[in-house]
Amino acid sequence: MSIVHNPKRRAVLISAALAAAASSAAAGASGGAVPPVPHPSPLRPLRVIGFGGGFNLPIWAGLRQGFFVAEGLHIDLHFTPNSMYQITKLLAGRYDIAMTALDNVVAYQEGQNEAPIGPEPDLFAFFGSDNAFLSLVAQKPYRQVSDLRGKTLTVDAMTTGFAFVLREILARHGVAENEVRFERAGGVASRFRAMSENPQHAATMQMTPFELAGESRGMHTLLRADDVLGAYAGMCGVARRSWAQAHEKAVVGFARAYHRAVQWLVEPAHRPLAEALLVAHVSHLDPALAPRAAGILLAERGGFRRDLSIDPAGARMVLELRSRYGQPPRRLTEVSRYVDMRYRDLALAGGRT
């Protein structure tokens, strides 16, 4: 047997041998090309749209741990630049499920939304995730709410629930709306970048962990919204009623996987992995801040809703603020108009559809 010492010639011979072997194997298999075999249990694609931030932790955990796959779902997760884009695209059928504020459901159902839509939107929330983890964050020179007089405050849009929370906080601290300027700057991640780049953006409402990232850059967390409001219903699983009725298995499966992810996250043994997921997915988060962020998101009081319920008092606060600040004015009292927990109930009961 001869030995080839020339490396280039040796590589050529190896490549030729591998190609010949592959050709021989293909030819010997049933005398021709072998057709692909379909997967016995193909996953159903589910298009989900949310805001960028650590409040997506249950989805990231569910993806890592295979909880969504166990429900036969392939999650295609996208992040929205603002609430108007998110809801209009959800209503247009470009996305199946949105992780969004309960207030957005109310706004579009009641015609108090910013974007023009069809005559009969059919949005509803089918589970609750959190209280929105809202904080009022200000640039370094400002240490109390009264310091914001004469300054520019940023919002997603003046018609959104988080803008209403900001306006209510100002009112309760004696700051009139004509004493500040409001400027649109997009969703929470966009507002964080805007504040980081433009010191004229004096303050905004932020969601964990962006207030912590701001503190690491010299900003101040002036207060947490729940310390002022007492309760507030934040992010929810949201879909169109017509779509959910036609895709009940997917809605229930999504809720069940999300619930499993929350239960997995709150286990103390999994805290290091929860922190690692935050660092991996939140680009502005210093790893040193991950334990604090996880502590807020996973707290027994004020953290992710363990049972995916929508806090009744928090939902009433959403309606109270929208009744006060929404246009055209409308007195809103019936939470049941915007919520259907049947899918969540089936998910937690283990019911299969």
C-alpha cells in the first residue's frame, strides 16, 4: 500500500473517495433518490409579538426547557417597536398572539386607540402575566417627581396605559400636565435607548430590568408604580376571539407552556439559570444586575402571576385610569368585556382540546 505524503493531493483523494462513497450509497438505496420522510409530529408555528425586555423571561425559559415543544408549538417570537404596530398587526392577522398590556385590549375595543382599525375589533386577554413591573426613571439631576417640572417626559403614545400611569403619578404629586412636555419615543426598549442617548429626555415609565440598567448609568428610579397605584394589571396573553375559537388547542397549549415556565422559574434551584437567561437576552443588562432583576421578576409578591390570573384590583385600576384619561371619554367598569379566562382554566386543569 502506497502512502501519499503530499497534503494537497491527500485532501483531493479523500474528497474524491467520500464523494464516490456517497454516490454509491445513494444509488444502492432502492435504486435511486430517497424521498424525505415527514416528521411524525410536526410542530405548529405560533407567531408571537411582544416588547423587548426581561418580562419575556417565561417565554425564554419555556423555549429552553422545551415546554412549548411539548405542546406541539414552534414559537416565532418578534419584538415590536411600539404598541400601535403590535396591535394593528395582531388585528390584521400577521401575528397570532401578543404579550401586551391589558390596557391595549381595552383601548382598541373601546375605540380609544391611536391607529385607525376596522369597525369591530375582537381582542381579548386569556391570561395574566404580571403587574408590568413599572417604575418612573429619571436622568441623574432629578431625584423627585417635582423636579420634572419644565422637562420632557417620553411615552410610547399619549393614548396608552403606561402614559396614563405617568399622568396619574404626576397628578398625585401635584405636577400639572401643562408643566411638562410629552414626547413619543416608542416602546420600553426604545425609550431606554433614547434616554441613554439624549439627556433632554428627562424621565419615562420603565419596566424591569430597564430601571436597573438605568441606575447603572447614573439614572434614578424615583418610584415604583404599584407603590402609588396599589395595583395594576400589566402584560397579558392576548389574541383575537375569532382566531382563538378556531385555534383553541394552540391557545391552551401556549398558556399551559407559559404556566409551566413560570413554575419552573420560581424554583430556587433554577435561579442561576433564570439570571443567565436574562443576561443572554437583555442586551443592556450588566450581569451584576441579573440577581436584582430576577428577584423583582420572580418575587412571590409582585412577580410573575403564579396562576396566570389577572389581578381584579389591577384590572379595575386599568379601567379607572382609562376612564379618566382616555378619549373620547367613557366610563368603563366591566372587566369581563375584555377577558375570557376559559383557555387559561383549561390549561391549568390539564385539559386537552
